[in-house]
Amino acid sequence: MKPRVRFAPSPTGPLHLGGIRTALFNYLFAQSTGGTFVLRIEDTDRSRYHPESEKHIVDSLNWLGIPPDESPTIGGPYGPYRQSQRLDIYKKHIDVLLKDKKAYVAFDTSEELKQLRDKDKSFLYNQSNRKELANSLNPQSIYHKYQNIRSIDDVDVENFVVRLKVNQSRPFEVVDELRGIITVETQTLEDKVLLKRDGWPTYHLADIVDDYLMKTTHVVRGEEWLPSLPIHHVIYDAFGWKAPQFLHLPLLLRPDKKGKISKRDAILNGYPIFALQWEEFAGLKERGYLPHAIINYLALLGWSPPNLSKRNEIFLMDQTIPDFTIDGLQKNPAVVDFDKLKWTNHQHVSGLSPSEILNHFDSFLTELYQTYPPSDVENIISLIKNRIEIGADLVRETHVFIREPQINLNEAQKVYTEHWGAILDYFQSALDFKENASLFKKNIFKWAKSKNIPLRIMMQTLRITIVGQLSGPDLFDIINFVSRDSLIKRVQHTKSITSKIN
């Protein structure tokens, strides 16, 4: 059977880099093996459910170019793919475990359990103490009458949970494809809740039932789920099912390496970790990142392609799929370097034609389109595209073509010479002949030479005047596009601040 993998996010908020990378590696594995990539929405945690989250997840995957083969919106042979629509399925499987005495009902209140944990920080609800607690396995409990029930329908009181009955008597082993064999001490296992008081399944039950019924062959998920691996194997054994292969991806650490990257850190520090806009927080798309640049960057966070030393660090999805194998995945945490992400985006932007840049980033060019005809806009983009790291840079880089800039006084002071006023006066008068670009440039150089003004001084003075600073596109390219009236205003403004810099 060809691999079937799934990305199974909880719709509690926006999709961020950690989730995107998990989805990406599942997608690449499916694509490279001719397998199937499934999107399953795990919405059983109703207390944290966000109604806009699922749409954000689906839209993000589509924009990034990693769409699923089966999903709640696409459908497929093993649906529904939204857990809230599978409650009857989970109930039937809970009843199977109760009937086979692999699970039991428990009635301990939240307050009672809190008191036990406050008294003993290491408290676990398991085979060492379950017969002393409020459940159907305690012969001294009023709930012992439920010891032989075959369905939750047989429970005639409210406010109960169903717990997994873990009866491991000796250490056992589980396998993670990245870390190898992991030995589990039985005293560390708890009788996990499978069905909550509200009648909804927990992650542990729904996840295993769905993976089995959806014929998942490989579970590729985040490292935070590694502690759940032993319990998940116990549940598979309780049903008599063969477990899929498990692979837990390493954490993505924030730039200071002091913890995994999170939505909270992103919001506090302004990290662009959401694929798309989420509430008031701009996503990677809105900041001007290209989807294939994000994929390029994330693919190398935790995965080493074959012959890495011989291949280009910049690549497209189609170039990655043939090389992808799970053998190349790494177990060490990866640090998210936003400067490197921006650099990667810059490499991809540099490879685009001006018209492609316009197509990707038109939202950043509204003012430029209002000032120039489309043909000029494209020509201006060709002048500045190598200066663009992200689309938002277009606003800064095109500013000089649209309106008079603020002059950097520190840089102006470094440029100022006794020739300052003469250069400005000559340039303003020369603008009468601006329309003949080649002659205009030649005359300026000729004049500077006749006045024994070093060309460097001439050009730096004009750059401060026209651009406001010493960096930017070719000066005469700017002069060629900017109107004569705007250039005159820039000269006059420069003259007006001369007293501040000399």
C-alpha cells in the first residue's frame, strides 16, 4: 500500500511556521512516494475552538502550494474529515473498549483530582491506585455496579469520563523513526481519559480511531506529541490494531533559542510566523513573502537533502519532491532565523521578472500605479528588484519615484563641500533639457569637469538632493522617471536645509 499521511491541526488559531513545516513534510513524503496527503480537522477541544481557524488553515495550505488530496472541503473515501462530524464513530469504539474491559467509567470530580495532585505532585491515575478511586473498578465504590457495562448508554448518571485501562506489568518498547527504540517504564503511564464529561472524545481516542479508519500508514507530527506515543500504542493494542509508523519532527526554536516558537512570542515580538493575515496581525503573505520561498526555507529546517554540498540552496518545490525521503529528516531542534528567511525570499524575488513581481506584489504598488502608466511601473521595478527582500520593501524603494524624500542630515553633512550651492544651481537650470536623457547626463559631467568639481562630489550631492540618502537605484534612472517639477522641489528643499548641514 502506498503511504497515506495526514496533517491534523486543531482549529484553535492561525496556522504558523511549526504547523506549516509539519504539513510540508507530510506533503513532500506523499508526493515523493505517490502517496496521499490528508487534511483532518481535529476540533474536539470545544473550549479552544475558533470559528475562523479552519478557513485560515485551508487557505494557508492552498496559498503555500501544499494542498491536501483529501479534506473536509474536498472530501474523500474515508470521511468525514472533521472530527466533530464523527462523534457516533467514536462512541461505537468507546463501547467496544468497555465491552472488552479495556476501558472503564470514572466519576472523580475535577476538585477531587486537583486535591490528589496538590497532595502528591507525582500523582497518576493508573493501575496502582485506580481501585481506590471513584470508578467502576473500585469494589468499594457505589460505581462498581458499572463494572460490566457494554456501552456508555448503560450509565444512568451524569458527569463521568471513560478512561483507558492500562495494565502493563513490565517495561515495553515503542519506536520513533527518528529516535529509534524508546523504552517505557510502566509506572509512568496513566489511565488516560478517552471520553470527556461533555461526551466529546479526547485527542488520544479520536486520533487513533481516525488514523486506523483512514488507513494512515505514517504519522509525521511534532515532537510535542512524543510523550503520547506509549499511550497511543496501548490504545492500538487494546483495539487489536497494527499501529502506523511514527515520526516526531524536532521543535522549531525561536531566534534566541530559549524555547519553541509560538503564536504568543510572534505576537509579542512581531515575528512573521502566520502564513496569512490573522485578525490584526499581518501574515507572511501580507508582508510580501513568496510562498515558494517560505517552502524553500522551511524544507531545510530539519531536513537534509542528498548531496547538500553539491546542490543550490535555493530551489523550488518541484525540485525538492524527487529528492525527499524521511531518511533525511533530523531529530535536532532547528532555530528559526528570520534574517535567513528574508534572504531566501530575496533570492527568489531576484529571479522573478518585473511583470511577475507586479503580479505577486501589486498591493504594495498602488501609489506607483497612480503616478505612472503600467509600462513605466514595470520599468521602475526592473531598476529596484535586486534591492527587494520582501514585497513590503517596494513601498520604501519606490518612494523616491513618487514624492520628495526626507533628507538624511548625517549623510548630507558627510557629502557637503564648498561646491554644494553651485551644483544645486546648475542642476536646477539643467533640468530644462531633462527630456534628452543621454545629453543631459553628458552635460552634467562636462560642467563638473569644467568647474574642477570631482565627479564623486557632484554625484553624491545630487543623490542626497534627489534620493535623500547615499544608497538607491542608479541616479540618472531616477531622474529619467521623476517629473521636472518634483526634481525642482527637491532642489529647493535641499537648498532650504543647507544651513543645518554646513
